[in-house]
Amino acid sequence: MSGAAPAGAVRVMPVGEHALLVELPGESETGTLHAELLRRRAAGLLPPVREIVPAARTVLLDGLDDPARLAGELARWEIPRPDPRAAGSVEIRVRYDGPDLAEVAALWGVTPREAAERHASVAYRVAFCGFAPGFGYLTGLPEKLAVPRRPTPRTAVPAGSVAVAGAYTGVYPRSSPGGWQLIGTTDAVLWDPSREPAALLAPGTLVRFTAAEGR
């Protein structure tokens, strides 16, 4: 599986009778494999599979008729680097007015305005989705800007809250409990069952945040 990970760094494990879990060294390799799986399925080059679900370091393939055969094929794949332009892109306007912006700015050693500008200057990519329908885990922040979760999670985070935790950025699609640091708000609708697709963000999507009025 050259191009995705060093030799021996990829593990393919059976999950039940009809699924495989592919474990990779990191998010970059996971994103590369996920993109290639989607490309091959669209081109009719992949055995029938019901779901392809990426996470931080794994990709789950569920609904396979012959998992053992695909496991053997995966070991021989040549995985090209995906074309970022093929993933689609989304721009999200943000009011950098979150209750934790000043705290995050202090952790970064800058003013709240500078923290907002720094956050908006980054090109993000949806690594994987989870937690709630429409919630994407966005990578792009340098590791040096990673921030801890709040010691006590909030019982209710408003929908549209833009937040950071670790080196991830996320947008809460609906009101829910949460322990991420809230740095802004957006009117973007992350999840709409009447829309096709319902989720604004999907794995691989490129995301840019732009500062709106009122920060």
C-alpha cells in the first residue's frame, strides 16, 4: 500500500463476518486511503460495500460479501495522493464572539482579535465525522496551537458554535453537551435532513472560515 503508509504500518482486521477495519499510522494516511476507496467505488473498481467510514486512524468497510479477499487486495494497492480539488470546498462565515475566545487567545499568547485572525487564516480539511449528525473533525491547526478541552463540559452548547479542542476545529450542528473551547458562532446549517446531502461537511471536504461582522 505504498503512498499511504510505510510497509508494515497498515493493519487490516476482520470485524464480524462482513466488515474490515483498516488501521493506519495517522490522519493523513487515513484520508488518503478513504479518498482512494471512494474513487474506486465510484469507478466500479471496488467490491460491493455498504459503508465506508473513516475515523482518526482507521477506515471501516462494512457490508462486504468477501472481506478476506478484499483484505488481501488492500495489501497490494498502490495508493496515489488524492487531488484536493476533487474533495469539494465550503466557506463558513464566523462571528468570533465565543465565550472562550479570550482564554484560547491567552493560550496562544495573542490578543482575541489576533486569535480570530489566526484561526481564520488556516485551510482546514474534514478528517472524519462523528459525535452528532453533521459534526466534522477539522484538521489544519498546527500542533503548537492545540488547546485542552474545558475541565467541565457545558451541559448545552448552542447550535452553530465554532469550537476548538486539541488540534481539531468543529462546528456544533445542534444544541448538545460539549467540552470544546467555544471561539465563535455561525449561521451555517451543518445538518439539514431535507437537503441532499443532509450534511454540509463530509470527510475530505476543504473548509475555510471567514470572519463576519460582530466579532
